[in-house]
Amino acid sequence: MKFLMIIGVLVIVVMAAYAAYLWLKVYRQKQQAEQAQDERSRKLAQSIDLIAMAMAQGQCNLSEGVLRLKPLIESAGLDFGNYPAMNKLHEVVADMPILAERRQLKRNERMKLDLIRESSEAELESEIVAEAVNMRQAVEAWLPKQANQ
């Protein structure tokens, strides 16, 4: 009888140790996942900030900037609709051909698209620059919230 009790206690101790091991493993995995998410959020915020800064300083073509920013902003869980001028320019240029597709166009077709794009950029430039500054501030405010989650 004493032998069975010792074996029973031994089984309970081993099972408790194994449960503690599994709990520790899950805890570490959760910490690593949170660190990876924090790093992703930091990189995402840094990318958005860099593009928005380049747009605000005139170092980046506005059309290219909005094409790059929209998916990044949406990945961050922010609303691109909060930036109406950028959204309007995005609607103008989103379906325009790029790279190989653009090279396949006739010269006059490319010139027509360039005129549409450049006139939209000129029309919306001051608003987009202001929105780029606001976007940088919004992303700066968004990042600490991500660290706290």
C-alpha cells in the first residue's frame, strides 16, 4: 500500500513538473510573439514615417508615396480615409499601369496619363503635404499604443 502511494505521489510530481514545463514553454512563445509584433509595428511605423517625411519634404513623388502609404496605413489598422487628398490622388493613380505595362503603352498614351497624374499632384500638393505631416503625428501616437497592447 505504501509502495502504491509513493508511486502515486511520484506520478503527480512528474505530471506537475511536466505541466510547469509546458506552461513555461507557452509563456516564452507568447513573449516571443509579442516581441515580434512590437518589432513589426515599429518597422511599419518607421516605413510610414519615412515615406510621409519624404513626401512632405518633396523628396518623393506624391503619386508613388500614396501608392506605398495606403497599404501600410491599412496594415497598421489606421484609416486611409482620414487623408482625403491622399485618398483622392490614390484613386487617380491606382489603376495606372507601371513598369513593363507602362513601357508597352504608346508614347501619347503615357503622356496623357502623366498629364493626368501630374495635374492631380499639382492640384492636391499642399493638402497632401499637410496630410503627410498629420500622418507622421498619427503614426507616432499609434506606436506607443501598440507597445502597450
